[in-house]
Amino acid sequence: MIDVAHPYFDSHLSWLSYNYRLLMEARDNAVPVGNRVGFLGRFSSQTDEFLRVKIHTLQALKEVSRDILEKQNLYPEPLLEHIHETLESQLEEFNSTLSSEVLPALFREGVHLYFKEPFHPQHQLFVRNYFTEKILRYLQPVFLDTKKGAKALSFEAGTLYYVVRMFRKDDYGAVIYAYVNIPSRELGRFVVLPDLAGVRQVAFLDDLIRENMSLVFPGFETIDCFSVLAERESPLELEDDFPAQVAQRIHRQLEKKNFVGSRLFYSELGMSDEMRAQLIGKAGLSDITFYERGRYLKYQDFDDFPFFYKKLYYPAQQPVDSLDFPEEQSVFDSIRAGDRLLHLPYHSHFPLVRFFTESAADPNVKEIYVSLYKISANSFIVNSLISAARNGKKVITFVEPNSQLDLQENLQWTRKLKEAGVRIIFSLPGLYVSARLALVKKKSGKGWERYAYIGTGSFYRLTARESVDHCLLTANRDIANELEFLFGYLGTREEPKKYRFLPFHTLMVCQFNMQKRLVELIDREIRNALAGSPSRIVLKISQIQDQALIAKLYQAGRAGVDVVILVKDCCSIIPDLPTISENISVIRLVDRYQENSRILYFHNKGNPELFLTSTDWTYRNLNRRIDICIPVLDAFVRSQLIQVLSSYEADNQKLVRLDTYQTNVPVATDAASRTRAQEANYRLVEQLNRRLVDRAFEKAGH
């Protein structure tokens, strides 16, 4: 039952609702089978992240006094029970989808993945040779040893291993345990084998090692082996979810009880209690939460499944070159002529490359400020910043180490930037800079010109064409000046409460004025509705959990405002509740590209105001991050975003409606008029170019 006195859907269960939507796409026969494999990988990645991030906190809250929990409307024990039931159901469906639907469909298209089966006799020699020539050099077999003084053994987080039970061939009495790494990071998870009868063949790297275990441990006879995976311990960041005083009380109670969170440890299904005891006792693995899975772990590696045929995937969409950025014209001249919006991945990202490379090379550019949030070492942005610093420009970056990369790669790109002379300012607790921003200051005869970049998604893998993002490039004086104020403040590394009076009138900035301005915008729609004027709010956002803003949206819905929320994953607002949210609809779209863009629309009596942002409506983002929301001031850019939002609402192929229990209810129709938002928005980008060509002809007098 839903508690109408506290009408907020649990964010943990909402996360699982999104995970299931990914699984729905993997089960859809209309989706090309190669993409279905990718959706299984995304589901696995999301599920593992959920266990790593969320379960740890809930286990800690079980140790907290009831009075604190009840005031926060938290009941961790029944919630954990519900979560585990939901997870097990989803994982069971995942396994069934993979083995009974996706793998047979893959085979019908001419690709065979070895899955819990012995290698064909014609492959055995190849498997042995590949193992000895490619794999063996990367293996690190280690015996589980209890000898006094033996170094404590550990499993590297995120690395797959086999735990092996065996005996010496010359001594059948003593059972010996050992483990060996599965070097998927170095070699990839999949190995392509020679074709058989015209069918492409591929195998898990794991199975080649399992097949050759006698070469890993010569002189031993393997009894059995099981794959295992240890995950990183997720630190408790209670301040991200609770007000400071509540978080401090919880921390104090956990300290009194000496609470130590358990490490997540995944094992192949069927591991014996004896083998598990060996791991815990001999490898020093105390405080572990075990999760048993199927034979194969870390299915997120399906994201890197070998590419065989184009027919296995959605037809390629050639990125459209924006005519707003003629190659013969400086990118700065293009931006100065008017605000420029790129719709990624439909547009080519080349103008962004030009923006940063020209900034690095132009002798009149003197200063560059970039909030990278998360980045990788091979990013074109990193290379441009290095060039800029070596060209004598002042370059300052605000970054957070990328948790998706290993420590070595994070150190790699930070070292490169520092050696070039780039000043790097890392995020601090409570002062994470999650905005995706850049500001370029260029000297001109009239003084200073400022050019700004604002993205709604991430710089990380920006060029991979995996995600929907909107990138605005502008020379608007008000926006650029306030961005300079923001970057100046960030350089102080002081808490926001010491800078409450920064002059943000155009920008909304988290921890300064964003929440207040959002409330004002919603209140304006409420007043319009009560006065009998048309009123509407459309939010395209990744997460919406902040209860204060949700309460304000409930108030808007009760006043007659039409509220539409297009959410990617977590959503705590409950639609369709009588007398509470009858005018609020929540929809979700999952398709070939991940939806990471964020757009806010307020009807404003027919004079719509739109905003682009990279932040979500969560307590953490609004109270513990520095992020921004910018108004879309250019009428032509506004019209583009209105069309984008209309395409999403009109989708009748990939859209689902969330009901009061966050069930993904398809809205697909067999009607002759089919609308698919991502295809419609790609066509919009093509139409924009035709419109620009027509406009150029008109100016030329044709």
C-alpha cells in the first residue's frame, strides 16, 4: 500500500524499475540481436552498481535507532527483503532471456557463443594454442596458504578469478585450494575462434582458462573450479541523502556499534560451503556478503561483445555536420553570430573538437576554464588543454576522479595535465563540481570576449556516440560573465555558505539559488492555472527524488497544472494518485542511445521558458554539488528543444508509462502512424541543416 501521508516512491525500487526496463529491451524481438546483447550488458552493469552503492547504505541503516528512521520514513529491513525478492526475480528473467532467447537468436544470425558447453573437437587445438601463446603470460596462480607469516591474500576489486579445488597427482589424500586471475582487462572478455560450418564462433575467456587448468597448475588434478568476483567497498556518503544533522547522528550511532560494511563478493552458482570457508579463512576475506550467480559473472562485458555483422545492430546513423559551423569560419565567429546548439549523437561532435583545439591554438585566447567532472586520458579535451597550457595560456580544470576508470588511468591523465602546467582542482566532499562547463577568454580590440560551453551530459566518452546530449555554445554576455563568477568562486575551494551573495541572476546554481528559482517557476505555473490560463511543466531529467520539489509539483498538479516528467531512471514522484497527482504523468524512454540530456520546460502563458541543465532533482545534487541550469535565450534554439520534447511525448514505440508502483507499462501501438523519438530527433537535425541552406539561399538573393 502507498502511504498517502508520505507520497514518495522509494528510490531503490525505482532504480530496479529502470533496470527492468533495460531487460524489457533485451527481450524485445524487434530489437536487433546485437543490441539485445548490449542491453543485457547494461542491465548487468546497472544491477552490480545498485548492489555496490545502495545495499551497503541500507545494511548500515539497519543499525540505526528506530526514532531516526521513522522520522525519515525509512524501514530498511522490509525494504531489503523487497529489494532482494525483486532482484532475484529480475536475475532469473535475465538468465532465461540470455539462454533461451538471445543466444538462440544470435545463432540464427550466424554467431555461436559457447555457453556452458564443451569445445568442439575442431576448436580444441586452437584453444590450447591460444591459451599458451596469449593467455598464460598474464596468469598469476596463487595457493591459499595458512602458513605462519604468509602474506595475506586479497582479490583485486573488479577482477575475475577462478578458485580451484585440486589434489597432487602423486598424493590423492590432500585437497589443495588455489586461485588464478582471469585477465579480461588485458585481453578482453571474449575470444573469437575459427568458423564452423559458416557460423562465427566466440567464447568467454574464462572457458579457455578452465579448459587448460592443468597447464596453470602442472602436477595437479582439478576437482572443480568456480569463478568469483570481488567488488569495491562503497563508502557511506550519508550526507548525500540526509540533512547534515541527521547524517551526523547516524554516523555517531554506527561508530558506537563499530559498524563495518561488508564487501560484495560474487561467486559462481554451486560453490560448496567448504570452498567458501577456505576463501573467508585462508584469504582473509572477512565481512563478506556473498551473491551466487550463474556460471559466468560480470555480464556487463557484453558491452564489448565482438562485432561480426552490421545486420546484428541498428542501422548506422551518420552524424550530421552542423552548418552552423562552416569549416572556413572560426568557431568563435560562428558562436558570436548566435547561440549554437548541438544535438548529440545526431550531430557530429566535430564543432566541440574545434572549440577546444582553436582555444588551445589561438594566440588571443589567454584563459581557459573547464569543469570536466569525469574524463579519461584519451579524451580530445585533455589533449587540447595540454596544448593550451604549453602555449602559455592559463588553464584551470575542476575534476572528480572517474570511478569507472582504474587508479592507474586516473593518475595517467592527471599527471599529463600537471606536467603541461594545467592547474587541477579536485572536488571536495560537499563541493563536488558536477557541471559540464567551459569558459574561454579571448583578448580583442574591444577588451575581452567570452565564449561558453554548457553540456547536459558528460565529457566522458563524449565522442563514443552512445548517449543523447545537448551542448550549447554561446557568447551571451550575461551567461559568460556569471560563469566567470562561478569559476572564480570554485578556485577558492570555499564552502558555498560563505558566498551566498554571488550575483547569479541568469544562471541557476546548486547551493546558491537553484532550488529557490525552481520553486518560483513552479509557483508561476500554479498562479496561471488558478487564474484559468493554460499551464504546463515538462521535465526531461535523469533522476527526481528531492521531496521538497516533488511536494511543489504535487501542489502544481492539484492546482490544475499539466505536469509531464520524462525520467531516465530513479523517480520518487508517484503519478495518478487521487487528489494528489492526478494531473502528473511519468514516462520513461529506453532506445538505442542512452538518454542523458536534461531539459526543463515551463509554459509561461504561451511564452515558454526552457532551461538546459546537467543536474538532477536529488537532495545530493541540490545540496552537495555545484551544478548549473541555464536559460535558453535564443528563440530558434528554444523552438528546437520544444520539438525535441514533443517527439518524446509522441513516441508510441519505445515509451513506457510508469504507474503508481513504477511498473513499466508500454504505450506501443500498431497504428499506422508510428513515432519513435530518437529517430524523429535525428530527422529534426537533418531538417535543421536544410533550413540553414534555405536561409543562406534567401540571403544570397536566390
